[in-house]
Amino acid sequence: MNSKLTLKLDKKVIDKAKLFAKANNTSLSFLVETFFERLIEKERNEHFRLSSTVKELAGVLKSGNEPDPDVYKEHYLLEKYLHE
């Protein structure tokens, strides 16, 4: 549902924004709406920022899909010493 919003901005900013919108084949309303959406999304993402400790530990745990590295080692050793 669309709703009307009245904003008071510097005339120079409005003129530049209108030129930008026209050059990018879009509307000023779309630019403002997109700006607000990104602002809100950024705020949401900041609540879920990972601490440096968590970032450092990322990738340490094995996922269920990856084979154990020992399987590769065993395969290598079998090929190396039992291959005739």
C-alpha cells in the first residue's frame, strides 16, 4: 500500500536528486523508498554482526558434508605403499 509523505529538504538537494533520478530512469519516490529500505536493512544487519572471536572461529568446525581429512590421508598412503 502506497502512502504520501511530505519532506522538507534543501532545494539544491531536491534538484540534484531529481536530475539523478531522471538520469537513472527512475523516480524520486523510488530513490527515497530504496534509501529507507537499505537504511532499515543495514540497522537489522548491525544487530547480527559477528564478534572478532566468532569470525576467527568460522570454518573451524566440520560440516556434515565434508569427508574427514584422515580419509584422504588413508587413501594416499594406500596408493603410495600398496600400489604395485
